[in-house]
Amino acid sequence: MQSKIFIFLFLYIFCFCKSNQKICEGENCRNGRFQVTYENGDHFDGVFLEDVKHGSGIYQYANGDVFEGEYRFGYKEGSGTYRYQNGDKFIGMYSKGKRQGLGKYIYSDGLVLEGNWENNQLQGSARIVNAKGSLVLEGIWKNSRWMGITPTPASTNTIEVSNPE
């Protein structure tokens, strides 16, 4: 009797339960390199796997921003460059669509903010250098806010602010 109940439960679960994952079937499924223009005006040129961005690609937003880099299961993942229409850009690592790991935010005026990013926020040690490469500010950051100067063994507890020109 127990074996009949077990078989019944197994067949019921196997036959009547459906996965929540999107199933890609037939000709409606994109696999390989495609160009897609979305209803909102965004455009993607890159690799798809079962109708999901997966691999290298270029995503052009309708507002003029552009992301060029790697995707994994629909998310920005790995190295990439995000160029803003105002001339700023971010070059660095992404995880699940967010800045994660080492990266540089380069402002259109040449200032460079480089450090570690977690969940799209600057975290830990970071520094700002001007267009000529001179140090402007160095310190500890938390949630993209400067918290203070990085202690060093021979620190004089002073910083030198450079003119970016």
C-alpha cells in the first residue's frame, strides 16, 4: 500500500507541478548573437542563451547611456564599461547587474575615482586623482561617502588637495 501511495505522489508531482522558470521553445527562442530593439527605445547587440542575455554584448539605452561588457543569465556580470551620455564612465567589475569589485569612475572633466565597489556603492579604501594623475583625495569610503583619511605608518595626518588644471 505504501508503495502505491509513493508512486501516486511521485506521478502527481512529476506530471502536475510546473517550473516558474521561463521556458524557451521553438523559433521564439534566441540562442547566439542577435540585435534587439525594445519598445522603450533601448537596443541590445549581443549573445543570448535561451532568450536571455548571456555572453558579451552592447546595451544602448534610449537616454544615450551605453554598457559594453559581459552578461550572465540576463545580468551584467564580470568586466564591463558603462558610458554615460554626459561623458562620465565606469570601468570595472559587475555582479548580478551591480558594480562589485575593483572599478574606476572617470568623470568627463578627467577626475578619476578608483576603489572597491559593493552593491553599486563605493566601499573601503579609494582615491581620487585629477586628469594629470595627481592625488586629490585618498581615504575610507562607506556607502559611497568619504569617511576619512586612510591611516599610513608614516602619516602626517594631512592631505594635499591638487588643482585639477
